[in-house]
Amino acid sequence: MTELSPSEQRIYEILSEILVNDFEIPAEKIALDARLYEDFDIDSIDAVDMIVQLKPHLGNRRVTPQDFKTVRTLGDVVTVIARVLDRPEEE
């Protein structure tokens, strides 16, 4: 498993919680290299729902469709959300 920064580790924990509670993914299947579509059966509509679930953790920052264009794995989602959190908050 790739070494995560403390903020990335927190994002991973939040995403894991969402996947277990809202998408009913077994906890033992959750890993950074897990593929969203192939391993979790998460399609684009589900991905939008996941972002909605993350919204309380993003402050006034927006995740754009462009942000998620290359996302394939859970680790990719962690990386994208970490980048979004590095942006200044919008007013």
C-alpha cells in the first residue's frame, strides 16, 4: 500500500466509511488499488453520489467533472480529493 499523508489517510477513512455504509461494500474489499467500476460496481451516478457524501468535508470547495475524469481506483479518488482540499475555499 502506498504511503499516505495524514490528510490523505483521513480522506481514505472517510471514503471507506461511505463505501461501507452507503454502498454496502464489504470493508475487506476496500483498498487503494481497488477499481471503482470493476471491484465496487460504482458507475458515474454512484460517483456523483459519493461526491455528495463528501461535500460536508470539502468546505466551500467544488469537485468538478474534470477533477474526476481520470479517476479509476479508490487511490485516485483520495488523490483528487486531497488536491481539491489544497485549493482555496470559494466564497
